[in-house]
Amino acid sequence: MHLGDQTVFCYFLSSAQSAQGWLQGPGCHIRGLQWGPQDPRMEVCPPYGLDSPTLRWTPSASAQPPLSRSSSSSSSSSSSSSRQAAVQSRPRNAKRRRMSDKILPQRIRELVPESQAYMDLLAFEHKLDQTIMRKRVDIQEALKRPMKQKRKLRLYISNTFNLAKPEAEDSDGSVASWELRVEGKLLDDPGKQKRKFSSFFKSLVIELDKDLYGPDNHLVEWHRTPTTQETDGFQVKRPGDVNVRCTLLLMMDYQPPQFKLDPRLARLLGIHTQTRSCIIQALWQYVKTNKLQDSHEKEYINCDKYFQQIFDCPRLKFCEIPQRLTNLLLPPDPIVINHIISVDPNDQKKTACYDIDVEVDDPLKTQMSGFLLSTANQQEIALLDNKIHETIESINQLKIQRDFMLSFSRDPKGYIENWLCSQNRDLKLITDVVGNPEEERKAEFYNQSWSQEAISRYFYSKIQQRRLELEQALAMRNT
């Protein structure tokens, strides 16, 4: 008989009502079950051995499945503990499953061709994530190396002269004196926070005329210490009314440290002052250019006449070069500036300017570090990922429900029978039932051939148990 859509729908409603009355009847062992898609415990899944999906009962907090008649207290406690462990592990497994399940199944893509746009976006997202990850790795590697920029530090040297005031009460104003100022700033500094002048130097020494100020008072020194407060300039004030020759010695604070090369090595490499890593790199470039690496033992370098003069050996390992460089690297030379402190009133407004090449941190380094440490968008991305996972799960559930309705409309009677069989198997798993209670309650079940063998085995085990107990009692009496 061919059923139309309306007939099938009416049959489905009548079957659902009868099934609801049977499941909620007084003799039903499944409590807390409600028929219909509104019940969140009803999930659709394929039954064992069937291609079409069916409904399966999922226990909730309010539903309490009954215990089997044949289950003991020990089995009930073990089953409850196993169920608790399964419930505790379920959110963790569900979270792990959700994190990897963002792809629509092929059957859904066949049903909804528009879903290909989502798959294209997913592929683009994967490609974008890989690009960002590679860029993050590149930035991390770049930050391991010093990122410097060449800048100009302009040095301003000026002085003022104060005439003696005989009527002055304090001793400072009663004699003529001069004041020397040493200041500086970076040219074209785009940074919002200006760097202090003293931060560029490790030490500053002002050497005055020794004939005028004596051997004990002709030096003015400043040296950097861990507790040094940075300043924008230095001032030196001394009594005097004649022009004074002075020498400024500025020791740069190189970061990373730089070294002056031995004159022989400097002529060979064409480097006067540089960092240790750059010097070693220049040495390796010289070795490759002149083919000094041993053709058989690659770790050895065959020294030419210049290397023999510098390292004093005919052959050495390249890994020994950093250690041998220790005696060939010297502290860098200070910057020397000769200046005349003039007491002529006409020269008071003159300022001497000097430009010094310095290396400062690349402003891009701060932006790169901020990019690696930024977590501003991580929370938003995580929320969007959760929404995507929830949407995919909803689509999968709707696909299962659609398959259920479609299979039911094709064969309502056969589908209900298959569903009841599946529910019966699930009920046994939930309640830990062993065997078939429906068959065991009938007398024909115990009139089969296996019952005689079971009875013989039962009495045999009892006899063996009693014999063992008797032997143990006799052994205790004899002792």
C-alpha cells in the first residue's frame, strides 16, 4: 500500500502517541523520558547494524534509570562509579572534539551547495593562520638579533663668564668664574619619549689646563654606575678670568659592546671598531674568500702568512677563533674634543656643535615586541571560534534529524521496529542488565537443553567448595 505524505504524517503522530503512552505507562522501566524533539535527551543516532538513523535515549540529571533485578550491590557501585567517571570526562572530550571539528561533512555539502563558501573561508583562514604563524616566527628570530639605526647625536658645548662683584656678600660672587655646559640631543628623533643625553655614554672626562688648576683639580670625571640618574647635560663651574684650554673625553656606551681591533687584524679585515659577532663574521668571510678552509678536515683553517702573524700558528680550528680573539680586542677609543673656554664677553653667545654617529634601537622593535605580546583580539577570536563550533554541531544535529524523518517517512512500521530494538539494547547497557529478562520470566526458557548442564555444573562447584572447606577444617584440627 502506498502512503501519501499526509497519511504518513498522521501515522507518525498516532505511532508517536501510542509509543508515548507505552513508554510512560506504569510498567515502563524508562523514567524521565518525553517523546518529541523538545526533549534534549533524545538524540538521533544510527542503530547497530542499520544504515538509517534512529532515536536514542540519553540520561539526564532528573532521569534515574532503574537497576537490574539481577544486579548486586557491588555491580551497582562499580557501574555508578564508571558512569561518574564518564560524566566527568565528557566535557573535556567534548571540548577536544569541538576544537578539531570545524569541517562540514561531505553529505551536508552535497545537500547544501552554498556551504562551499564556508569551506572556502575555512581554507582561507587556515592559510592566513599559517602566514601569521610564519611571520611571528620571523619576528621572534629578528628580535634575537640587535636591531639598530644610525642616527646623529648633536653635541653642544658652551660657556658663560661671570665678572667679579666686590660688593657681593658671598664668596662665589666676589671672584670671577666661568661655567662650562655640555649638552646634546638626537637629530630628527621621532620617538615620543626623548632619550637622555647621558644615556649614550659610559664615562665623561673633562681635562682642564693643568698649569692653571694644578694636578689635583684639573680633572672632572663622570662614570656610569648601576644607580646613575640620566641627565640632559653636564655643568662645570670653576673660578678664573683667563681663557682655559680643555679636552673632553667621551666614552660611548655601545650596546652590544664594541671593541677596537689589533692594528694588524684591523688592516687585514678593514674594520676599526665593531662588535664581536661582526668581527667573527668578517673573519669567516675572509676565510671563504681566500679558501683557507681545509678541504679534508672542514673544522680546520690553514693560516696564510697574515693569519700566521696574527694568531702565531700555521693551522687552527675555527671554533678556537673566539678564544684567540680575546687578546686581539681592545677597548674602543674615546671621542676627543678640544675646546677653549673663552672669558671674552663677545664670545659668550657662541656655541660649538659636534655631530657624533650613534646607534639607537629601531622603533620597529617596540612594535614587533608589542605584536608578539598583544592579546587584544585573542578573546574575540576565541568567541567566534566557539560560535563556529556550536553552529557546526547544530548543523550536524539537524542533518541527523532530517535523516531520521526521511527514513521514517519511507518505512514507518519497519523504522519503529528497528528503533525499539535499538532502544532495548541501549536500555540493557544503561541498566547493566545481563541476559534477556523478557525470556527469562517464562518457564520455557528453563526447559531447554542447556539447563541440565547448568544444574550439573552448579552442584559440582558446590561439592568442590564444600570439599575444600572440609579439608581445611581437618588440616587445622591435625595441627
